[in-house]
Amino acid sequence: MMQPDIVFIVLDTQRADRLGCYGNRPITPHLDQFAAAGARFQQGVAPAQWTIPSHASMFTGLYPTAHGVTQSSQALSRERPHVAELLHASGYETVGFCNNPLVGVLNNGFKRGFETFYNYGGAVPSLPRSSMRTGFGRIAEAYTQFLRRISYPIQNFFGQSDLAFRLSLNAWLTPLWSKLANFKGQNERSVNDIVHFLAQREQQSDEQPLFLFVNLMETHLPFWPPTEFIDQVAPYLLRDAAAQKIMHRWNREAYRWAAPLAEPLTELEERVLNDLYDAEVAYQDAYLGRLFTQLAERSNRDNTLTIIVGDHGDALGDHGFMGHTFVAYEELIHVPLLLHWPDHIRPNTTVTTPVSTRRVYHTLVDAATADDSDLTLLRTIDGPDPEFGRAFAEVYPPLNFAKAIEHRQPGLLDRHRCYEPRRAVVENNFKLIRVSGNAEELFDLDADPLETENVIDLFSAETRSLDNQLTRFVAAVQRERDNAAAGEAVTIQDDQLRQRMRALGYIE
């Protein structure tokens, strides 16, 4: 079988319930059309609630405990092959367009295996030459590379130092680093560059298969959607002075983006934040439409596997929290998961089985190498689910933010148990959440998708069953972690792939 081109798009901070195809108002026509043309997984479960551990899981196929990258100060072990390394060893051109500095700037091993990696976030972005807004060409590129070598160590320091991180949360500094340092990247620009890259590649008739990774960070705070999308989603914001004051206040107070709420949001605050989030979702959908058009015009469109997934969602006052730091509720771990591959996936396919999005890794490797992986998502589309309709999530709190709360509002830490890890399992319509190893919350997601009623005392048999599954899961991921620490060899079934990885220096 001819190797497919592969396009892997991560919609950073994208809740599932804010897309039209998952039940929201019709503000995402392009994503909805994309979903209808392929497979939509109704219950995609992110393996973690924030960027770093979730990306590491999708890049390695492992849950956070097993891969061990749960903090911004940690890096992916060389013993854990990155999906880009495996695809590069399989003959793919590997290219990344990334807008999140946590993925594209930090020295955490996430860029391993990419021949070319463009980073639109951070103080000195790394852009394609065609995207540089200057007539000096190579001189400008060389100067940018020089600035990047200086700036990256500084940005890594701010990402990994608790003191520097706390300083960056100052309300006077937030507008500087969020805009001047491209905290959210340059998402629309990156998509335009991808469209240009794909058009150029099409003209070159390159027969080498392509692996294209894309990270878009549009829906993360601060919210700056263009006026036309505010007018589409929340026109009152353009004339309501009180609503505009709320918008400006939240955009400049980065500490509040992830701290638990000391007091509930006011009705207007809740409305403004949710509507601005939806406006960003609508804006992101509009420029994604240009990418979908370009993908549809390619000669290899029928043998192109495109996966769109959220790395995590976002709390906008839900359950007394903001951001995506401390809990395992649906607003954080229920994410969109869409697959399109005309040669292999029928249109209008809906999968109701809960699946872990870490299985994106297995799906990509299987498509590229025909390794016949048990965990490819195509197995679940075509037949019984190899994981028995069960998916897990692990919540390791980002410690730099927990320490910032300890410095500012220490009372919130105990009230919301911010230092305590959480785990969740979703099976059928039930979801069980453990806090520090204790089963504390059970939700019937069919009857109560917003998780407003804890029914743990009403369903004792379901609670025991799911709690036993969590016990087995913890033991399994701890074994995987310990085996890696002991240096157990990575198992790669394909002999040719193993030889190419050894030749490239990825394994011994």
C-alpha cells in the first residue's frame, strides 16, 4: 500500500462542545463539513488537562505517568520515540507549524524528528522565508536566527523558573508578553503559510510522503477575535461598555486565566468570557476553511490522512475554575477528534465509543508503516474497540502555577486541593474521578453532560467497577514508567523501520 500523506492538526485549548458538530450553535461550518466528510469521535478523551503532558501523550502514545513529562521543566526521554522520528525513519518529510511556545520554544524534546519546524510563538518566531515581511531575504533570516539563539534560553528560563513565571503574571507585564512575545503565536498567518507550502509542494510533484504537524492556539486566553466575529457571535460586546471593561480586564490579568475562582463569575462575566471564546472558535474555523480547500485540491487528497484533535479544553468558570490546570471535568478532557481519509474512512461516520486521544500516535504510525497496530483508531471505526470502550485521563497540576497561587492566594490551594493529582476513567456513559487515589465523583454523562450531580452514592456497582479499572490502569502506567527508567528496549515490530531508526541514530 502506498504511504499516505499525513496532516495532524492540534486545536490547542479547544473544547468539544463549542463546535457545531458537537452540538454548539452553527459557528464552525468548515469544521462541521470536515467532520461530515469523515469520522467524528463523539467522546474523545484527552490523556491530560494541559498542553505539555497531552502533547507528549499524542507524540508517544503513552499516558502521562508512563512518558513522565508532566511539568514544563521536564523533557521527553530519548527512550520514548517521538512519532515524527518514526515517520522520518519511514521515509516521510516531517514539517511542523506551531503556535504554542510550550511546544515550539521549550527545550523539551517535542521537536525531535522534524526536519523543518516553524515556530510562530515566542519573542523571535521562526518563519518560512516566504512569510518574512521584509525585502532583505537571507540577511533578515540570518539576523532572526541570531536573535533566536539569544532569546530561546531566556524563554526557557521563564518557562521553567517559578520566580520568573510569577513575575510574568503581573498585570502590567501581561500585555507585553502576550502580544509582543507572541504568546498565542500568529495562527491565521501560520495557516496562510501552510496553504502556500502545500501549493508549492504540489507544483514540485514531490513523491516523498508528507507528515505535517500543526498547532493552533486561537482559543486560548487572551481573547482578541476580529470585530467581524464578535459581531457574528456577540454583537452586544461592541456597544456594551461594561462588557468591554470585563474583556479588557480579563485579557490583562494572566494570573486569573488559570487560578480557581475565589468568587463565582458574575452573570455578565460568564457571558462575556463564553461569547469571546466562541468568537475565537468562529475565527479559527474561518481560516481553517482555506486550509481545507487547499487539502481538497491536492492530487493525493484521497490518500491523505488528516486528524484534527484538541489537546485539552478550557474552563470558563465551570465548576469554580478557570483555565486548564487542576481538574478532570469534561470542559477540560472532552475534546474534538475528527478523522478524514477518503481511501479508508466513509463519510458521516460517528463513533460513540470513548477513546483516548493518545491513540493518535498509534493511528499515525500504523498508517505510515502498516504496522497493524491494535490501538489505531481505525480499529474502533471498523469493529470492536481494542480498549473495550474505556479511556483514562491523568491530571498532574502544573506546579509553577500552583506555586504562583500559593504566593498570591494560598487559601485557594487547600479549598480546591490544587496540589492533589486526579485521575478519571470514562466508560459507556459513566465517568469516575479519583482525587489523590480516592474515588470521589461519579457522573452519568448522558443524563448530566455538564457534571452537575455527583451520583457516586446511587451507583455502587458502577463505582466499584470503574474504581477497579483505575487501579489496574495505575499499575500498568507505573510499570511502563519503571521499565523506561530501567532502560527497557523500545519494541518496534517493523524490521525495516527498526533498521532505518538505528541508521538515523534514534535507537541503538
